Amino acid sequence: MYIFQIPAFTSFPLDDYLNHTELNLTENKLASFKMERKTGSESITHLLLAFNKIIEMDVTVLSKDLAVLELNNNSLTTLGPENFDWLKKNSSSLKSLTLTGNPWECACYTWDFVEWVITKMNESTVSNVAIL
């Protein structure tokens, strides 16, 4: 059974699972990933969205303690300026970022994102960064 869209939760019951901080939606058929604030999204430290069909997303509601972000093998062409700004400001906890297998746009406006990814790849604190 596949998930095609994320249900509109009024509350995400992560408070019931204090040690559970991973949201794994790998290998579904999600076309977008958007969550409302106050749904438990601020508790997620591992977000696994690989092998979906995501073309748009919003990471700005996620925890500043996000450690793992897997977006590989989707349909992302860009992360968008809001997501990129959020990642730049809140990526101190990021240990793994996987972006491979997406049809990334190569344009002047995406260069800052590419430079940021290259910087993350060279940081010793991030063990896994992949984009191409």
C-alpha cells in the first residue's frame, strides 16, 4: 500500500513516542511534502523521503535538530529559496543529506545552493552529503 499524500493531521502523536524521532515515508508515491506547524514536526530529527515522486516540499517546519534528510530519487528540480534559507540557518545538527537521483535544475539562481552543498560535503561534521 502506498501513501499518495500526507494526511492533514491536527496533531501528530510524536509526544507519545519521546524516543521516536524518525519519520520514514520512503518508497511511497508522495508528490509533495508539507506539514503544518504544531503537528509534531518539530520533533523529527530523521526525515526519510527517498524514492517518492516529490516535486515540492517545505522543510521550514522541521526541527532545528534535524540530523538526517534523505530526499534522493524524487522529482525535485530545486529546493526553493525558503527551504534553502532554512537549511543554511538550521543545519548545524545535519549529519546526513542525500539528494542524489533528482533532476536538479542548473541555473544561476541555484548556484548558492550548490556552493552550500559543496561546503557541507567538505565539513568533517557531516558524514554523508550527496547531490549528483
